[in-house]
Amino acid sequence: MGDIQWKFLNFADNKLRSFKDWNCEWTVGEWKKTPEEPVIGKTGYHSAPTIPEALCMKASLVLAQVECGGKHMESDNQSVWQKMKIIKAWNITLDVLDRFYLLAVTREIEQHPEYEMKQEMLRGIKGGVSRIEPNWVSTYKNNWYLHINTLRYDPAINNTALRIASPANDLQKIWTEELLPTLTEFNPREAL
């Protein structure tokens, strides 16, 4: 068995596609192979070691766990492979992404109870007074960075921003322990 990694895919026109891999069409369980030398951003099949890092590459509404093999090239937060197959895929909704962001924010705030502004943000989010709006996500050297705005429903209260920096491996646990067990497996017949 090769390396197990993650990627996000799109499902449109009855086809599962990866825009990171030049609009490549995928079928669960089938190997994709390229004779070319894999080069990040140019040739090969791209993936990330954790779901949070895959989210930074290209967030879409199908999450795939992939097996990778052959020649490969790695960077801090992604890799590209000569061959890859989808082991399993799940449907992702915007609600799932919102839950992930909320859990990431909650974890960050709970680790820093000394920051009153962060505590206030969390109370507003949990109380339905605010909502999370991601500005950008990025990864660097296994750290996952999320910069968010919390938008208040009451215009009299200022919006606030928060930057989260957490190890991607720690946030991977949110996906594997709390989110993946609640997701439905991707089925192209049901996705139509």
C-alpha cells in the first residue's frame, strides 16, 4: 500500500473532477497514472497529508482519501504523485466546513483563555450573534493558518477578526474524530 493522503474534488456534469490536476476525471477505486515526472503545479496528481492542508489547496464539495504511489515530489503542505487512486470519498456541505471552522476556532480560543476578545467571539458564535467568515487559509511547515472575520448580526457591534495558527495534524483530528463519522459516502448516482 502507498501513502495515504487527501484531496478535494468537484462533482459536475455527472463527473468527479480535480481541477488541481488539470480537470482530470476520477472514479473511486481506479488508478490514475502519468508517464511524466511529477512536478508540483505542473504534472502529476496532487494531494496533501492532512485534510486541513488539502482544504488550502482547493476546497470543493467532495473530500477524497487517496492512495499515492510511484515517483513523487513534496513541498511543505502538498505533494504530487505519478499515480493515485481514490480509496473513499465523502460529500461535503458548506455546513460541514462551517462546523470545522467553528471547532477550529473553539479549540484555539479554549487554548488561550487569557484573551477576552477571543472568548467574546466564541460566545457570539455559539450564541448565534456572530458567524464565521473565512478570509483565507494557508499552510506552512505543518502549521495551518486560518484568518477569519466574525460577522455580527447586530450592526451596532463591531466585527472582529481572528487569526488561528494550529498544527495541521491537531486539526486533522477534528476531521477524523468528529466530522468524517457524520458524513455520507459519495455516491455519484445519489449526487445527481
